[in-house]
Amino acid sequence: MSNWWDRNVVPRLIGCACTQPAVMHDRAKVVPFASGDVLELGCGAPNLDFYNRNNVRSLSGVDPSAELLTRAKLALESKGMTANFIPGIAEALPFANNSFDCVVTTFTLCSVQDPHAALSEAKRVLKPGGRLLFVEHGRAPDTDAATWQRRLEPVWKRIAGGCHLTRPVTQAISDAGFVCNAPQGHYMKRTPKWLGWVEWGEARLAD
């Protein structure tokens, strides 16, 4: 049952949830700033319209979901874009060291198996001076919202493809060795607080 749900239902749930107006509004805050050789973690996400094609030299991406990867490739074709989108997980990127100028992660770190490993891999493939652009939902700063996150997370993970509610965002990125430049956060409009806390910004490798 779990495999059937993950294969047939979760991609549709993700596709619906990740294209809500509030989510798309937050994507638009970071993706347009990607430049150079860009890698997207979770490239099944609907970010293609936000890239500035004049600034992106090449676009690569990984996604563990065959269904979402197929959707992403169809979207590329419909927009007349080319990209190296391949199956893979953020914790074991199939790219050489120092390959990218920019890594983009949008609503992805919540569902990877090991966010620290994923961020370590992002560090590995970034060129010196490279940037991590992120917008992620995670642990709420308010006690009441955080309490509900802890209560709901066990069930939520099972129905939402392993999505976690209680993972820190900016703190996890800093702990992985990045320096975050003026990160910001807010609750998305028309979204329950236990699901709606989002943080975004730009991070560079610590010296």
C-alpha cells in the first residue's frame, strides 16, 4: 500500500501543494537569482518559469521520483528549454567536485533522508565562491505552532512522501558550513501555521 501511495498519489499531492500561489510567490524570491552553471535539488519542482535564462549558462538537476522527473522533462520540452535532469538523490549527487556556480533548493530539504548529507553534497559540488539559494518550510518559531508540528509530523510524513515539519532551515544550513546572507522567514498566507513557516535566502561557503 505504501509503495502504491508513494508512486501514484504522492507525486500528485506534491504537484498540487507545490504550485499553490503562496508557494510560487516564495519560489520567485530566490530562483531568479540563480546564475552560471546551476544545479537544482528536487528538479521535479515547478521552478522553470522563474529562471533568468540570460544568466543561466547550464541547468542540471536530480530528483528521486520518476513521476516528477518525467513531468519536469515534459515541462522543459514545452518551454523549449534544455537541462540535464537525471534520477538521483541530494545525499549522493552524481557530479564532480566544484562543478556548479549555484545550487538551488526549494521545498526539498524537508523530505530528503539526511539533510546534513544533502547540504554537504551541495558544498562539495559548488565551485569556490559558489552560492546556495534556498526557500524551505520547516520548524516554526512560535511555541504553539511548533507543538502542533511535533504532534502531526509522524502522520504527515506517511501521507506526504516523507515530508518533515520540524526540521530547522537556516540553522541547518549554517551548521553545514554555509554563511547565510540576511535570511528571512514568514508564515505563508492562507496556510496553517504548522505547515506554513518558510525561510529563504542566499548562503555561501564559510571561509
